[in-house]
Amino acid sequence: MILFRYLTREVLLTMAAVTGILLLVIMGSRFIRYFGSAAEGDIPVTILGNLMLFHLPGFLELILPLAFFLGILLAYGQLYMNSEITVMVACGISPSRLLRVTLLPAAVVAVLVGLCSLWLTPAGALHNAVTLEEQRSRLDVSLLSPGRFQDFGGGRTAYIGSFSDDDTLMQDVFVHQQGRRGDNFVHNYVTRAQRGYQETSPQTGSRFLVLEEGERYGVTPGRQEAEHLAFERYTLRLGLSRDRRELDSLEYASTVELWHDDNPRAQAQWQWRAGLPLMVFVLALIAQPLSRVNPRQGRFAKLLPAVFLYVAYLSLLLAVVDAVGSGTWPIEAGVWPVHAVFLLVGLGLLWHSQRKGMR
């Protein structure tokens, strides 16, 4: 148990450090994209943290296998550099026992990856897609910035001259909206008002933009006529949120739904999700023999070939997933031959390492 705790701690601490660095890079890149959208007024700043939180499982399902792979390489490489594994072998620790010790934390990481890929990632992706669609499909005062034309989806553009001190009353409001009528022509409606505010119906929960002291023009390109309406008070109903059922992408489908769907793209998506936990064990088998280094070489001697091997594994896996989805590769075979090939590579490297001895 002392040896197990020591080796597991070394691997998991290294894996945690690698995971933190990769998460910082990837989440920082995604946060910059969302922050740019918030600066453009497409989404409110208040939902950025919520979006990043629900993106986290999607990042972890890809980062954890790589981080565990690098954790074994770096942790065991350091133990070889310090001749600690040499002492373990001299004390009777066989390579098979060391492999069992490695596979135990691999099982924990595989469970975490499985939770992310099979459940948390599609649920989080669906939540973020619904949230973004709601923001794009509605006009909300909280999204408006004074002095800028902003598109809110549905062919609508709004301009606000300024806000009151309490940010509840808008001054110099301009709204452009496109729509179709019974003649199937596209009509442009331009509404301007001296002031406006947003209110919500307590009975239905619908939101309305109330404009006061303004005019509304309706024109149709190609026609020599226009509509004109002067008003003291005009209420414009803001678009309702799109229903979640419109988001029918396989990325958002649950794993159970993909399992019962015979569509090649659905099966490809299901096999990709189910194969990620298996990938953790295959990488553990590959990493242990590759971590064996000569103290004169340094702990990073085999890091570059190991990374190339991982990239080849992931690239081939993605290529086969695309082939299954497009129907050019049989569904029955699926992605499993790729895992089998790299499993054989790992067993071959392990056999070669044991044959040479773990000196």
C-alpha cells in the first residue's frame, strides 16, 4: 500500500499539473471568444461564467486522457532518473505488479472521462446551445449598448442613443425589423421613438418593448408606396426563445438516444463517446514502457515520440469516426480496430520492455 500510494500520488500530481495548464490555455481561448461576443453586444457578460462552467466537461474528456498519459511519462521518468524503480525491481517488484499499480488510477480517470463523454458533455453542450439561442432570438435591454447598431437575430437591428441614470429608460430608440406578409414579399419596418423601456407581462411572462412619442414606417423594396404611423405609445413584442427541440444536432443528443439510432452519424458519435474511456487504458499501457529512460538521457528523452504516438492515435480515431459517419467505413467495425491496433502497440512495447528488463 505504501508503494501504491507513492506511485499513484506521483502520477496524479503530475496529471493534475498538466491538466491545469491545458485547461488554462483552452478555457482562456474560449473565454476570449465569448468575451469578444459580449463586447459586441451579442451576449450579456453575466452569462459568461455559466457558459464556461458547462463547457468544462467537454474540455476534460479530451484533456484527461492526454494529461494522464503525460503524467505517467513524466512521473515514472523521474523515478527512473532517481533510480527508484531500479530499487523497486531489486526489492522484488515485478513489471506486472507495477502495471497493476498503474491501471488502478487509470480506472479512476477512465470513470471520470466516461462521465464527461457519455453524460456531462452532451448535457452541457445542449445547455449552452439553448442559452445562446435564447440570447440571439430575443431583444433584451441588458444587451444594448448606447450609440451602436446591434443585430439581435430574426432580421432585427436596434440603436439606442442613451440610457437614463438607472438604465431603465432608453432615449432616441431606433428599431429595424424585416418580415413577410401574405403577399410573400419582404417588408422593412423602421420604428423610431423619443424614448422606450422594456416590460414583462405578469400573466404570460412575455416581454415587450414599449416605445413612446415616435413614428413607424413600412416599405417594400421595388414598390412605390410606404406605410406611415405616428404614435404616442407603441408596444413591440420581443421574440420568444426558440424551443429546445429545434436543437436536434447529434452533439446534443443523449448517449441512450444515440445507442438506439441506426443512423451512421449517430453510431459514429456514440462510438466516439464510448471509446474515450477505453483510450485511457490503452494510453496507460503505452506510457509505462515509454517512461523507461536511461538516467543519462533525461526524463524528457521519450516525450516527443510519445506525443507523436498520441497524436497519431487521436488523429486516426477522428478519421475513422468521420468515415463511419459518412458511411465509407462499416458501422459494425467502427472505431474499435483503431483501439485494438494501439492496444497491440502498447502490449508490444510492454513485452519488449520486460524482455530487456527494467534496469
